[in-house]
Amino acid sequence: MKKWLIVLAGIMMSFTLAACGSKTVATTNGGKITESAYYSSLKSTSSGKQVLQQMILNKVLEKQYGKDVKDSQVNSEFAKYKKQYGSSFNSVLQQNGMTASQLKDSIRSNLLLKQAVKDNVKITDAQLETQFKSYQPKVTVNQILVSKKSTAEKVISELKDGKSFSSLAKKYSTDTATKNKGGRIAAFDNTNTSLDANFKKAAFKLKNGEYTKTPVKTQYGYQVIQMVNHPSKGTWKQHESELKDQIVTSKMSDSNTLHSVVSKVLKKGKVTIQDKDLQNVLSDYLSTSSSAKK
């Protein structure tokens, strides 16, 4: 079973602590545990401090960028995960100790942080030109997956003899989700992370109507790929918005950039820690200067 693939760029999944007080959390024959006792114990742990950091960050991100993240964006990302995991979606959620609602909250947190990165990182023309070198517009392909190289070679031989790709997909492909659809998979570009790197590399080399003349070895077996639609790449100016988004997405994996952006966001948030035992919970962010834009 695949592990959950959503990456929250170094921040934890948010969860809520109840208001502190005398309310009983648990009872035992040795006495009861109150919310205040639980809070006092939790706040001294690294996990407790991380939870507070995340809760604070969520609040300030929502204040500064909430208007820029629409529910439709969250629902769209959520739908991608449901489609990716299919019938195993609910079991994957359970394995990761999450509910659908918590996943949506995590997606929103990530989109808010991405908006903050976009707002605080300057992107130059030189960076856009560099990104364009690896850029590929969304392509549409058909594919046939088999377990043996010899079978893939047989498929290619039959394609050369004039057999249709669709009929060969039905006959040979072990991919039950696509074999009866002519091997068609969802369109993808260079940012796709779910497809095998060798598969993408081979596909991007094909022109419309072409198919791979040798088997493509991937983590799933051997694949034969047919290009259905490979749009013209054009110039980087024509794809400036997409390129900027790709660069921002890559910055989400850079710890230095994230630290700098989170520091700026928290400083703008005018955070005040009321609990004296937690006065330094944000010191790593608020005592350093940021090197990003602005």
C-alpha cells in the first residue's frame, strides 16, 4: 500500500487543542486527568510545541492569504487524491490516521503556504528561462504495460505490422484501468510525480502518432507508449504563469526558502505568546532575518 503522498512542506497536519480548564479528559482508579494537567504536560514536549507553531502559522496564513485560496482549489486537489488512490482511498486515509476533513484542512494549509511563498520569492527572467528547459506542456499518450521485455518487443513488432494500438492494449496490457480504453492515461506534464521518470522521458521524445520502438523499462514492468497529442512547446514567455507556478512549487521543498517565508509571515502576524513557558516557541523564526523578497 502506498503511503500518503501529500507533502505539507515541512509543517505538521493541524489539529486542535481544547480550551484549557478543569474539564476532565480521563478518569482512572488512581484519579482523574484534567485539561489543564494535560496541557501543562503537552506544552513541555517538542510535539506540543510543534502543534502550537502550526496552529499559529495557520492563523496568520489564513489572515494574510485566506482570500487567495478558494474552496474550489482545495476540492480540486482533494479530488486528485481520491482519483489517484481509487477504491483504496479510505483505507489509505485510515492508515495515515486522517479523516477526509483533516486531509482537506492539510491541503488548504499547504495552498496557503504556497501562496505565501509566491508572494515572498522574487522570480527572475533567468530563472524562468532555466525552468523552461525542462518544461513540457501536457501531453496525451496511450500505453501498454507488460511484465516481460519479450512481450513488449512482440507488441512493438505487431504495431510495425499494422495492428492497432487499441487492440494490442486489450490483448496484452496488464493495466486493467486502461487496457479497455486503448491504453489512454490522464494528460501529464513535466511536473507529474506519479509517473515513472523513464516513462515520462520516453514519452516527451515522441511526436504525434509515434510509438516507442524499444520497450521502456519502468518500476512497473515494461511499457510501450504511443503519443496522441504533443503540443508545441512555444516560448517561455507564452508559459510564464505555468513556469512561475512550477518554480514556486519547487521552492516548497527548499527548507531555507520556507524558513525565510514563514519568518516573514509570522512577523507580519504580530504574534504574542501569552504563556511564559512558551515564550520562545517561535524564536527560531522571529529572531532571524529573511533573505527572500521584500
